[in-house]
Amino acid sequence: MKIINAITYFPKDMGRVNSSQNLDFDDNRPRFKPEDLILDKTLPICKELLEKSNFNPLDIDLILNITLSPDRLFKDKTIGVPRVAHPIHYLIKAENAYVIDIHESDWNTAFTIAKAFMVDQNKKNVLIIRTEFLHSSVHPDYKSGFNIPDGIAIVLAENVNTEITTNFRYLKTNDVFCRYDMIGKSEELSKGVFRSKLTWNSDEKYLKDLNQTGKEFLNIMLEKHSVDSVIFESWFPKHTIHCDDTKKTFKSIQNNSEFKSLGPFSLPFYLKELKENNSNSNVCSINYSPFLNRYSSIVLSI
């Protein structure tokens, strides 16, 4: 897959997550206001990307949305479906595009799905949208403070005549994974109030496994693939891996002092930076899914 352009947007309001046991996940997170709706924030960002790319919406063959957010999508904060891709498809007049929404997924999975679809249907261009608005409806983990930032990221890409291979590596610690726990009464679940909390219990053994597995996986990928840059998702301050090959341009969200621990936004954030620097290169994307407790890797071109 070849990246045409990418864009990210984060709300200016920053909220600190206070953990009761440790500081593993204690960090500032951008957050939308409770009255905000995802569609209202996503539409102008999408239009901006298409304008900067001089790209006609009629040339989009597939719109794919990935998100972890349960509500506050459009019209009313209690709406859970349809998700954002469907109204975006209508409002930007992408009349030739198919629409797919996937939940609790990652960028590498989205690119893999898009590639398979476009090869099968003989299509070319995909618009992948990531929208997260969790601050107002999902509590952070009460013990660790783990939370997911609010924000928007959009990547425009085209199918090229190269294979895309997705590689996976699961952690050895298989009893620690992220989940949503429902809170409150069942009749309150669709009233736009706090309705779930993130649970991601961790300890030093888990953190060591997380970072060591990530490093091993990265080095294996660098032996298998010829790439110029690496983009690694860091989900919290102690989530760090290092690239043994010092000749590679290593991009982790932790390299940037303004944005820390914004795991699901790492890839588009640095794809945008590489595009702005006119970098023609192959990029190894390392994603981590806290819900599946695994790393994945694909190679993209810019």
C-alpha cells in the first residue's frame, strides 16, 4: 500500500489521568468536550485532507473506519450505530465508495482488509478513518489509570502492485489484556452517561514481557524486510522498544515531547511527518493491540 497523505487532529483540552497504584499509565490525554460529536469534528478534517491532496472524493473506492468509541458519533450522543464512515461517505459525496466499519481494531488490520478488498474488486484508493471519543463515556482503569486519548486520524492510500504481508507476535503473558467492563444499570446504557470502564491490569512482569516481545518482533521484521523507517505505537510512558539497527529512522510517539503515549494515533502522526518531509521510503509499521495482546507488522510505502 502506498500512502498518498495523512492527517491527525487532537482536541486542545488535556486531562490528566490519576492512577491509584502506580504511574505506569499516568499521562496527559487530549479529550473532547462532552457536548462534542465525532462527526462534527471528523468532517472538516476529512475535507482538509482531500483538499491538501487535491483528491476527488469520486475517486475513493473504499472508506474504512476503525474505532474503539461506543457512542457520540453523530446527531445525538447516545447513537452507537451506524458509525462515522457512513455519514462521511454521504457528506463528502464519495458516491463510488464501499463502506466498512470495524470495531476494536488497529491500523495494520485496516490496511490488510483494504488490500484484500481492492485486489478482489480491482479497486485502487482507500480512505481509512480513526475516530476516538472515549473521555465522556468510558472511565480509565481505576488502578493503573490506563486510558485512550480522544482524537481523529485519517490516511489516504492507494493499492500498488506489491504484496502486503501481516505478521503477528503474541505476548507470553496471556492473562493480561485490555477490556471494557460495563458499569451502572442495563437500562442506563443508552442514555449518554458513563457506561463502561477500561480494565487493563498490569505488573512489572507484564511490562517487561511487553517491551521485550516488541523489541524481538521488531528486529525479526527488520531482518525480513528492507525498510528505511520504523513507526512504533507507544500506548503509555513505560511502553518502549528500541531499534538495534541505528541506520533506520525510528519513529515512536515518545520521540515527540508534545504528544506522549497516543498509541492508536502514532502511525498517521508520523506518516504525515514523513510526507511533509518528502520522504520516499518504505516504512515498517509496528502496531500493538491491547485487546488482543499482540503485536502486528506491515510494510507501507510513501
